[in-house]
Amino acid sequence: MPTRILLVDDNRDATEALALLLEFEGHEVRYACDGGEAFSVVESFVPQVAFIDWNLPDMSGGDVVARLRLNPALSGTRFISLSGLSLPDSQQDAAGAGFEQSITKPATLEQLLACL
């Protein structure tokens, strides 16, 4: 069954490539390269799952999740941190920020699909 996925990462090339892979798997994907763009995307697209990088150019991934959680339309969205930070503290920070799960980059397609 297709899943609606939001990818938020400042590496545009990697994000576009990942979006294509997930679309090839049959999912509906939108992406943003910063928090502000993510807020714009969710005005017309309600993701079931959102993979969000911790380090964004305009705010932290934790700030993005906190603000997205204020949107009642996203109450069923699962938020997953997808970050290059792999320290235990960063995973605790992600959990404290409202992420249900943390995945360390580089992630495999299988790891991402397992979150759906």
C-alpha cells in the first residue's frame, strides 16, 4: 500500500534521489530543503511518515517537528529523525524533540522502508 512521505533535508541532490527511490517503490513523496519549505508543503500534503534531518539551515529538525505537531491534520504522522549524528545524546535529543525513531545516515532503502 502506498504511503505519503515527507522528506526534509538540506542536501537537495540526496533528497531528490531518495524521493525517486521511494516513488519507484510506489510511495507518494514530497520533499523540502528547510523547515520553512516543509511548513509550506504540509499545507497541501498530509504525510503519514516524515523523515527529517536534525541539522537544517533555518532551524533544527526538533523545532520543525515541534511546530508540525501543532497542526491537527498531522496528528497521525510518524516523525523519524534521519541524521548524520549518531551519538547516543543525539538520539535522546531526537526522542525528546518528538521523533518516534532515529535513523543514522547513510541509511539504506531497506531501513527507510522498514519505518513505513
